Amino acid sequence: MNLKDNKTLQLIALAVFAGFAPWLCIMFGGNYWVRVIDFALLYVFLALGLNVVVGFAGLLDLGYIAFYAVGAYCAGLLASPHLATSFSYIKDAFPMGLHTSYLIILPLAAYIAAFFGVLLGTPTLKLRGDYLAIVTLGFGEIIRIFLNNLDRPLNLTNGPKGINGIDAVQSFGISFNKQLNIAGFDVPAVVLNYYLFLILVIMVIIVCARLQNSRIGRAWVAIREDEVAAQAMGLNTRNLKLLAFAIGASFGGVSGALFASFQGFISPESFSLSESIVILAMVVLGGMGHIPGVILGGVLLAIFPEFLRAILVPLQNLIFGHVVVDAEIIRQFLYGCALILVIRFRPNGLWPQVRVAK
Amino acid sequence: MNLIEITGVNKFFGGLQALKDAHIKVAPGQIVGLIGPNGAGKTSFFNVMTGLYPADSGQFSLNGKPYNPSAPNEVLRAGIARTFQNIRLFKDMTVLENVMVGRHARTRSGVLQTILKTPFQQREEKSILEYSYRLLQYVGIENQADQLAKNLSYGAQRRLEIARALATEPLLLALDEPAAGMNQTEKNELKELLKKICGDGTTILMIEHDVRLVMGICSEITVLDEGRVIANGIPELVRKNPAVIEAYLGPTHHE
């Protein structure tokens, strides 16, 4: 009983902190830092999606960023002038360009990404571990290369130049690219986006937690532990694995669409292999299969590099009077060191799952 | 009518014929033993029967209805649950969770119901939990419900595997060497447990090497040798069957 009260209290404290976080950022560092935590939320979103595939079902996916790309291009094509400028018949139908509402785009992005998830899952059902990793890695690259080259013969993706002028989310009477005045109080656009992302991340957390503590979640873990025994216990391993791929991918798709709306610009280089690896690192570092751990991993790995970037130059100026080593190099170096240390001393992640049945 | 009736099973692994026209019949409410020397094809027979390996030929019928052992999950749904020779638990799940996984095939809440936490889904979750806990009590390991499966003693792991199989409400419980590696006390306890399961209405087919255990609880025995059924019948007759003695001890040479 006491323990439960304590937990509720912690949750309330966390919610209050999450609610005030952007204002703290503005107080101490300005809008730049709000952007950083906006991106941190997108990364948490992605990490939670990948966690369904890697953490719950144990399917090592190195091409996860492809679903992010699918979602982003879904928004990019449906909410920008791009298609109208490259296809005359679309221009005739929509002279102002396509400006689909995000209330349609977000579910659509989830759906299309889930379709791609199943597309990736189906041929890889019999693969595990390293072999699955290689195929998924290839899949991620294929998607990126497609996006890079689908500007000819028909200009579908605008190739490496990317898609510009993507609409921001404009729903519920709020434009998420303009500052909003609430009773004489100005709320900057980045803060609005923060709250939008926060609400969606909370929804994803709830979905993940409910799935985890259900017959489906247990079935995924069983497949991860011993696929033969799982099937012998009546689990339709094929459908369950495809389900994990589809759900994980749909989260990736939604966050990709949010990314596109937030940036207003997307290009294939945002969806490189290194991004897939960063997201996987978030999941592994935080604690595979453990939702709070994955959130922690996502927040840390998204903010830590920005934090280093901000302090390394002033720090070197202070000590040496000038910049000795480029901040980017030190950042990569420390990032690598941090990963090695965590793997060495906390192989199950910073905040691993403690399995106790209720 | 027999609960399970399997005839004419052939199984090749490349050029090797592991099963030659193998067959078995199990009447409901019985404990039937499947014995034979090492390499006789007992586990292959189990694997074919439960859909783990596809059979090259054979007729399979369960409870009067033909079934097609094409996939293990389908066979389980039809009503045959099995355990494995080398225990295959979900090691990093708790004991209770292992049994709860066994309930999967008999429950049906989908993704949407789970995400929305519908009353049906919550009732079902509660029933899964209660059913599983009762099964742990049934096999006598409920005080270890929160342990990880891998931390259980060998005998308890065997019991857990049986509980997990029972959670699927099988018509036939197929046990692959349930007593392997057990000491005499554990074997006696296992014997009591199997009798109790059978008494409560679940038919058992078991592969077992321990002749004393098999003779003690099985009402009928089928003997496999080199993939062929060489004898079947009540234990007393099987024991005296010259073909069985020859299979186990080698052919007798007359000078």
C-alpha cells in the first residue's frame, strides 16, 4: 500500500517535471534547448517502438530508421507543395499543393509504416540474431537509397535535395509553427511541439505497458526465450512476430511524420544507418524490454551529445585559451567511452527489467 | 474409441529412415509408455506427432477426428501438449509467467482490446493469473511462483514444464522422459503426480527409460526399435516379449 502511494507520488513528480521542462530550458538556455528536448522526445518515441521489436520480441532490427523515413516521407508528400510542383495533374486538382490534415497523416503514417514492417517481417521470419540483423540493415539502406533515387524518371521524393515546405501540425485550432498567445502569455512554437510530442509519447508508453503486461507481451517474451517451446505451447509465432514488427514500425512511422512536421524539411540523409544504431543503442543502454529504462536511454543519448557540444568549446577556451580539439571529435570519443563503460559494467542496461510476477 | 490413433508413420532424414510404419493407440484415461533402446525413434515419433517435424506419411487422429500435424501450435490447439527431453522452459521468465504463457492458446484478447483495456480483457487476464496459480499449486511449486524458471531445481523445472503443458488444457499430455535425471524420491513424487493428472482426466503418453517407473504406472506399453513398433500390450507381456529382450540386450547366439 505504502509502496503504491510512493509510486503515485513519483509519477506525479515526474509529470510536473515533464510539464515544466521546456520552461526550465528557456530560463537557462533559450529555445535551442527546447528544440533539443523536442528531439529527445522523438527519440524516446522511436526507442519505445524499437523496444517492442528488439526488447519484447527479441528480433534484432538494424534498419528501424526506415520506418521513421517512411512516416516522414508520408507527411512530406501529403503535406507539402512538392507533389503538386512535380505532377501537373495533382497541381490541377490541388492548385495550392497537398495540405492534408495531420489527423489523417498520423494514422496513415502508422498504417503505412506497419505495412512496411510486415513487408520486412515476412521474408525474415525464420531468421534470428545476426542473420536477421544483416537483412534488416539491408532493408534500412534500401529504403534510404530508394528515397535518394526516386527523383527520376518521376520526381516522387525529390532525391537528395529532399522535400521542403512541409506543413506544421495544425489541429485543434492551434498552429504548431507559430507562437500561441494564451491569456496574454506567449507560448513559443517549440514549446507547443514539446507538449504535442509529450502527449503522444505518454500515449505510446501506455500502449507499450499494456501490451507488455498482457498475453501478447508474455507471448513475445516467450518467443524471445525459446521459439520452439513457444510454438509447442500453442503460440502462433509467425503472427506474433509480424505483429511486433508492425507495431514497432507504426510507432516509427508516427514519429517520422512528427519529425517532418517539426522540421518542415526532410531529406534521405536524416535516415542513415548511424541513426538506426543510435536508436538501438538507446534501447540497449537503457535496458532492453524495460520501458522506463528505454525512456532513460533515449533521453540520455539524445541530450548528452548536445550537452557536450555546448560545454566543450567554452571549457577549452577557459583552460587553454583557445579550442584545442574540435568539439565534434571529443563528443564522439566520449560517446563511445560511455557506451563501452555501460556495456562493461551494466550489461543489462542502466535500468534493467527486474522480473517479478505480480 | 481411442483418444489418439496414429498409424503408418514414416519419416526419413535424408537416407536414414527414422520411423518405419510406426503406430500407436492410446485409450482415454490411460497412462501409456513409449519405450525403446537409444536411437529407436521415440523422440522422432513425438516430434512428428506434435508437428515439430513434418511426417513423410501417416494417418493421425485425435478424439475421433483426423488432425494434420503441420505445425506445433496447431497440434497444441487440437489438444496435444508436450514437454521436452532437455527441459525447454522460458528461463528468464518467472515460474508463474511460464504457466501463463501456456494459457495463450486458450485465451483470445487481441491487440486492440489490450490497448483499450476492455473489461473482457481484464477479466481474461485475471482468469489467466488465477488458473496458472492453481496449476502451480496442483504440481506443488506455488511457493516458487515468483522465482525465475532457471533458478528452480531440476525436479521443480520438470514439474513446471508439466504445469505449463497442462495450462493448455490438453486432451493428451505427451511427456518426453519426464524422470530423466531425477533421484528416486523425485521419481516417486513424479509417479504420484502423473497418477493424479491421469485420475483427473488427462490421458498421458510418455517416453521413459526408467523401466521400473514405466512398469509401475503404465497400463500399456509400445516398444520401438529402429523406427519400427516391435511390441505393444500390457507391461507384463511386453516384458516377456522375446523381440523386446533382443532389442535391449542384443540377439542371443546359440552355439
